[in-house]
Amino acid sequence: MPRLSFLSCLLGIGWSAVPVPAQPPSGPVQSNLNSVLWAGTAVEHDAALLQTYNQAKALLDRALRDRNWTAALEQKDTAFRSLPPAVIMDIDETILDNSPFEAQLLAKGAGTFDPILWQNWVAEANAPPLPGALEFTHYAHQHGVTVFYVTNREARHKAAARANLDRAGFPFKKGVETLYCQGERPDWGADKTTRRAEIAAHYRILLLFGDDLGDFMSGANSPSAHRREMSDSNRENWGVRWFIVPNAMYGSWETSLYGPAGDTTEEQRQKLKFETLRRIFTRAGPAAKE
């Protein structure tokens, strides 16, 4: 079946209902196979990252000159104008490439995240840097901008995370703690808002980088329709103050379809995903998209 072009979908041209069966196909489903191969092999994936970080350099220069510039929703008053500049980087799939770990999951037939395999991968501290990330962070560092790394790796993995960043060559500001992990403080949960707020109290945040909606705002695990509203309400930030990089392997976009993976079986998750597919594409018109 021919693919509909993105433009025709936007304009409602040539859109027709897709005959999606009521039930997913039987047999094992390697639902992440294409996503992992794309992240690990596609030049398009690398080009998207290079495009992001090349553009970000120009915006960083602009942000440094404009004392009214902030990327943080947490900076609501004008006190930030006198603060030193910083950028906030997510780690996984934003500056470090974990597609080799995702490939391990596929090779072992794991249907979902495996905490033991993940712990072993993190301990190796060998995830390579993603294209453009090293160059950008060093550019920021050389221009007097403090680079913060805000990750949902757990606090117990902090030493390994730092070792990986060091090995990959990412800059750290001497005498300043710039790696913030999940759970280091009681209020530092998976939602990164409290950690952004901590940085925002001491630095003017020029740019935010991530692969997930939660790297920019709270409420990323909301239902898909609400997530779209959240993103649309911040249109002016994307590609200017906020830079999101592609990650089709995992994220809150996926868990918003079925909730925390630990609460469902692989079979249930596949069924819920297929129900979403059927609900969206068996209704006519672009308004059917969530």
C-alpha cells in the first residue's frame, strides 16, 4: 500500500481509512526492530542530530547576547537576567547512543526493558557520543556556558554515567556539580521539573536538549491528545530554545499508549498499541490523529 505523504495528510488530501484488522497478527513481534536498526545504521538519523546541534550553535550565540532569553518554563520572573548562562542536556539518546543496548534486548528476545541488562550496559560506561553532541557541548563550554547533564539514570548509576561521559569526552565545569541523576534527592523523581528548577535558581538556561517531551516540561506521561496540546502550546520554543532529537526506540510517547511497562505484559502492550493503530487509521481525516 503506498504511503501518504506528510503534506497530503496535513491538508487532508488523499486520506482514506486504512483497513486495520481488529486484532494484532499472531506470533512473535519484534516491535522495536526497525527503530533500533534506524538509530544504529541510518545516515538520516545522524543527519538529524547534526542538523540539531549545528543549528543550536547559532542560537546559543544569539541567546548569549540577549539577557532576556531563557529556555526554562521554570524561569518566570526577570531575576534570571543577571545569572550566568547554562544549557541542559539529557543524556540517553540525546548525547549518548544506547542503540547497542537496545540491540542486545532484541537479540535476547526481551519484549521490554530488562533492568539487569541495563545495569550491565551502564556499568560498561561505553555508550558512544551521538553525532554533533560533543562539538556542541565543547562549543558551549568554550563560550563560558555551563553544561548540565540531567538524566533519568538512577543515582546508583551516577559514577558509571560520569565515567561514560568522561570517556566520551564531554566537558565538565571544574568545581561545579553538573550531573543530576534521578533520585539523588527525595524530590528528584522521573519528572525533571524539580531538577530544572534547581539549575534555574542559579543559572540563566539558554537552551534545552532532549529526546522526550519530559526533557522540556512536566506531564510527559499524559494521554497522547494532551501531549500534543502541550507541545503545540510551545510552538515558538521548538528549534529556537528547545531542541528535540529523534528517538523511536522508547520514550513517554510509547508509555502514554499503555502506562508503565511493568504494569502490563508484552502481549497486553502489543494489543493496546494495535488498538491505537486501528482507532487512528480506520477513521477518515487528519483530525483522527492523536
